[in-house]
Amino acid sequence: MSYLDGVYWDLDGTIANTELEAHLPAFNKSFESLGVGWYWDEKTYIDLLKINGGKNRIAFYANLQKQSFSQEFIANIHLEKQKHYLSLIKNGAVSLKYGVKRLINELKIKDVRQFIVTSSSRIQVTLLVDILFGKENPFEFFISSEDVNLHKPHPLPYLKAMSLSGIKSSNSIVFEDSIPGITSSLSAKIPTICVKSNIPTYINKDIPLKCLVNSIGDDQENTEVVIGPLLNGNYINYEYLVKFLKSY
């Protein structure tokens, strides 16, 4: 009997730490090149990550600054940001998080199907996956911001991914790192493991999360389970994921 048939990966902050390494500098470069007059430091940006989606963040911050930006100007800022982001990715600004490639390869050997569900644009996902995985791309498909009209924390991205994969939620696991992502996957009734990123995540007691770890882990960084089944070993592996599903 197969317990684990599919794994859905979030991208930013879960597979790779992209937020502070690429997204933040790309936003600041776009503000400078378009003469917006803004500069987001790390604290400001981390606070803004509560707002899902780049355009929404720009609009929210403009409102905070009591500035009136047209939707067209917001779109132009976001487009300029994307150009800088893609340039940073091409120049190697982002790398895989500890343990991600090891676990992905182990899941491939075990014939576990893998997918990406993200709020990033299709062009961003395509480039980042190509840079990080090349011809060894393990993902059958990905759900990007263009593929759904409602984004995380709404469950639609994961519901669509499940519909396309045909895998039952009881035989699936999601890896996420953020409150919007966790809310989305849990609302879709998929067992979820939250992996901490370099962006602080505060888990509200009302969120029924059953597994929280500091890292997927490898020989350089051991996994610490904050919430969830006890770990037999130093890092998350296929056996642990099956154990998690059985306990769910």
C-alpha cells in the first residue's frame, strides 16, 4: 500500500530563499530606476510579506504613504521589478535550501510525483527551476500566479493542483514556509509541513498545523522538529513523510 503519492512544493522560501536574496533587491532597483523614491529595508519588506503578491504589496505600501498610484503605474513598477529579479536569478543570486535537492532526489527514487504551487509568475518559476535543476527538473507541472484567479491564502491554487494531479489529499504532503501558504494548503485539506525560512513566521494557535521544522536538513544542517512526529535520524526523509501521513 502506498501512503505517499504526491508532494506539492511552495517555491519562494521553501525550495530556495528568494525573498531577501532576489525579490527585495529587485523591488528596490525598480523603485530607483522609475524614480519612485522608496527604499524597503529588510524589516519593512518582512512586514509587507503579510500581503500576498508583489502588485498588492506595492499598492498597500503606496496607501500607507498616502500616495495615489494608478493600476497602470503599479503594473509598470512590478514589470520593472520582474526584469531585475530575472537578472539576479540568472546571475546566481539564489541557491537551494539545505536538504531540498537530497529529499527531491529521494522522492524521485521512490516514484513520488512532485509539483510546485506558487504565487510567483510563470516566467519567474520557469527560470528559477531551470537555473536550480536544469535538465533534472523533477516537477510534473507548476501552478503559478497566472493559473488561478484567486491566490494564497485562498485554497484554489492547491485545489487546482490536486485536480490536475488526480492524487488524493490523504496521499499528499505540502511543503510551505509562510502563513498565506499554510492557510491555503490546510484549507484545501492537504497535510502540510511548514519549513522555517529566513523570514520569521509566527504560527497562530488557531492554525491547525501538525508539523513545523527548522529545516528539511542534510549533512550540514540537522532538522529540528518543533511540532510533529519524532524524527528518527538527522533530517527529513521519505520514511518520515510516511510516518507523518500515518499520524495525520
